[in-house]
Amino acid sequence: MAENSKPDINSLLFAQLVIGFQAEVWQHLGKVANILTGRIEKNLELAKNAIDTLSMLEVKTQGNLSENELIFLRQILSRLRLDYAEAEKNSD
């Protein structure tokens, strides 16, 4: 394998981190079961906190992400914000 074709470990770890937060938000929105209890549990406050953390990551990494990383993060954030808004609307 050529040196320049090796995957960038930091890009892979960044994607793993973002996906981890995505899974956390989905769990707190009740979209997936809690992996420890197997139950659907909703906690909009914790979902918002995880979304806010990803938003902070976007701000703090400004200028340091590749174009693909930035697009990936923004797409995930956009989807999570929509999911949160829908969950908040349905909680009334």
C-alpha cells in the first residue's frame, strides 16, 4: 500500500467520535434502545447537550477539518437538529 493511500487515523477517529455522539442523541431521543437496558428512554435535555457538544466541536475545530470532515459533521448536526426539533414538538 502506498504511503499516501493509508487512511488518516485522525480522520477515522474524528468520524468515530461524531458517530458516537449521533448514537447518543438518537438514544436520548428514543429512536434507539439504551444498549445497557434494552429499553427506549427519552431525555431531551441530554439529547440537546450532546448536540450542543457537537456544535462546540464544529466551532473549536474551525479551519482544522478537511472539507470531507466538515461536510460530514455539518450533515450529522443538521439531521440531529431536525430530529431534536421533531421530538420536542411531539413531546407537547
